Amino acid sequence: MIKAIAPLGTFLMSNMHLIIATYIIVVLITIYFFTKYGKKIGFDYSGPHDPWYNDWSNNTQAYTAFGLLWPIMIPILVLYGGWKLLTMFTGKFIKN
């Protein structure tokens, strides 16, 4: 098992500068996208809202958090979606 994982670790460590550079570039692109189109697609955290509305004081905090946390959110959403898809197919096969 460890021998199978070793090439992945070697690849990641040898290309860490590319991974970090890509992450920084994509974070900047994400923040630019939110500043340009955020309000049009419904991500508007500015203005007076009820206290229960959100935890963000303004769009700057929300856009920065979304820009930095997308690498964490995407794999979690993929795993969750895969689980839901698997349970849906399993349910369909069990009923038939």
C-alpha cells in the first residue's frame, strides 16, 4: 500500500511550486470573478441584513473566504454528491 502511494507523494513534492502557484492564481481569479459577477449571481453580503442572515460583515470577507476555501469545499461536495448518487442507484436496484 505504501509503495503505491509513494509515487504520488514524490510527484506532489517535486511539483509543489506549481501546485502553490496554481492555487494562488486560481484564488485571484475566483476573487476577481466574485467582485465582477458576485451580485449578479446572488452572492451579495453587503448592506444591512437581519442578524441571522449571514456571518459576513461585507462582500470583502465573504469573497475572500470563498476564494480561499474552494479547494476544501469542492472535494467535500464531490464526495457528498457521489454518496447521494450511489445511494440513489442502490435504491433503484433494490426496488427492481
